[in-house]
Amino acid sequence: MFSDIDPRSPTPLYEQIAARIRVAVASGELAPGDALPSVRALARELRVNPATVVQAYRDLAIDGFVEMRHGQGTFIQEVPAFMRDEERTAQAQKLVRKLLQDAARLGLSAEDIERAFQAEAGVEIRE
């Protein structure tokens, strides 16, 4: 689940961890009641400081995605459908923003990307 965490990214590691968990909740990959890895286990797996994982889990708790139970662990909470929808929309916008930034670096226009997207998705191109 955390294979896309990038220590070289300008996005702080705790934000990357929290974002990946939000996506997993929004997509149904993680369900209410599911336990997250312990702070130590995840820190060891990702080779990060445990404080980084704690910060990610705290942010998720503040946003209502997880519940931290002292001595028991961190568990996914029931997230309202509107929050899952908002998270999916936010992630889609981030993907599009990154795609357009990468395209601009290559000299491609938004129209070039739109045509490529339509061709890949099998959508009839409107002229």
C-alpha cells in the first residue's frame, strides 16, 4: 500500500503516508474497523522516524479517517460517503494537475493531452 512513498518528494513524508491512507479509505481498499500497522512497524517498513508515522496518524484522526486507541492501535473509522467522494475528487485533481505540469515540461498543450486521453479512453473526439 505504501510503495509510492517517495523520500525525495517535496511533499513531507507524513503527508504522503496520510494521503495514501485517505485514498485507500476512499477507494474501499481499507474498511471501517481495519487496523493500520503499528507506528513502529510502519516506520520500520518505510524506513522513517516513528514521529513521522505518528504525525500522519494524528492528521488522519483530526480529519476523521482513523481512531487512535491508546494501547490498542489505530483503526479506520466509518467515513461518510461525501468525504470519500471529496477525497476521490481531490486525488483526481492532483493527478490531472501533475499530468498537465509534466505535459507542459514536454511542450504538450492541454488539447494534446485531451486528445490523447480521449484516444486512450476510447472516446469519440469532438471537433
